[in-house]
Amino acid sequence: MSGRCLPCALACALAFSGASLIGQSSSRPSAPRPAYDTEYIGPRLSDPTLQQAKETYVLFGCAYCHGITLTPRGEAADLVRSALVGADSDGEAISALLRAGVPRTTKLSPMPQFSDLSDRQLRDIARYIHYARQQRRYEELVAATANGGDAGAGRAYFAQNCASCHGSDLAGIGQRYPENELRARLLRPVSLNAPLSFAVDAMSDSKVATGRQRHHLLLENLLAADVANLLAFLRAR
């Protein structure tokens, strides 16, 4: 082989060997995805919509101050006790607050503006806040010590908040279940406690959706005294 042909031969050999290596690397299995960071984001939720909302809440920094389970750090607002969160409807009040931010006060740390987030991201954050608040309120109300209750006050609360959906269907329920189970059913009705279904017929069932939303709102704002009064009323029915 002449001296001029040797460089050409070497270049061709390197080109073919490079092509061969590329072909080999493309056939190799891809590296496994990183493991889900439970310590950072918390346990996965079975509902994918809520899981996405939770990840949005965490990844945009809300959990750093308010906690994944709404246990606040330092001077951050307690979202479990927040009147604004309790009165929020469809995330509108929470979204407006997130866009505007909160200035520093003598009692609370400042909260930055999240004006660059989309409407969907803001609604996701609000959705997770409501979900986490419901979990905390349920745990607290189930564990609350029963100190009797006022059946008359329970009747008034029932007439204002429950009677439009419940009539005679709850007659005798106070005698059918022991105290602890009746309390749990009051806070989370079995018919509404099933995981959300994405079947078309289930998603179009407005009665169940409205009932679930109404009970969740009540759960977020019930006081231990309200529960005791309602239990006393249901026992007396």
C-alpha cells in the first residue's frame, strides 16, 4: 500500500468502527429512571390527579414552608387553620393569593409572588392544599375526645348543612353503629370515600361529585364541638 493510501485506509477503518460502536450503544438497554424520592415528595397517592397536584405543590416550594402534611415551619401560615383556605371555592381564593404574594407582617413570614405559574398549576396547588387539609382535619376530629354533645345544637347544624341532601335516609343510624364508627362515617361517608373513578359514567355522575365536594368542604371546617353535637342529634333520632 502506498504512503498516500495509508491515511485514507486508517480514516475509513475509524469511520466504520465508529459506526459499529454507535450501533452497539443504541442497542443497549437505557439506564433505569431515578427512584421516586419519597423523602422529598412523600408517599405516592393512588389518585394520579392528586399525585400531580402534590408534586406541583412540592416542586414549586410550598412544602418547604407549609410542610407536605401542612405542618408549617417557622412563621408560615397554618393552612389547616386558615379561614381563607376553608372558604376557598375551586381554588379561586388560593390562586389569587399565590399570584399576589403575601408581604411580611409581625406574625407571618413573607410569601413570594407566583405570578409566572399557569392557572392549571395554581389550581393543582390549591387542590393538594384542600386534600391535605381534609386528611389532617379527619385525623384530628377522629381522635378528638368525646365530651358529650348538645342534640339541639346538632339538630340546628344538621338542618342548615345536611338536611337538603339527607332526609329520612339517616333515621336510626345512631343506633346501628358504635360511637367510633358513627363518627368516622359522619366525617367520611362510605358512599363517598371510594377512590375517584375515571370511567365515563362515574365522572358524569354529578350527584356523587357534588356530594363529595360538599362533604369535603364540611370536613375542612367542622369543629370538634360540631361533631359532638351532630353525634348527639343522630343518637336521639
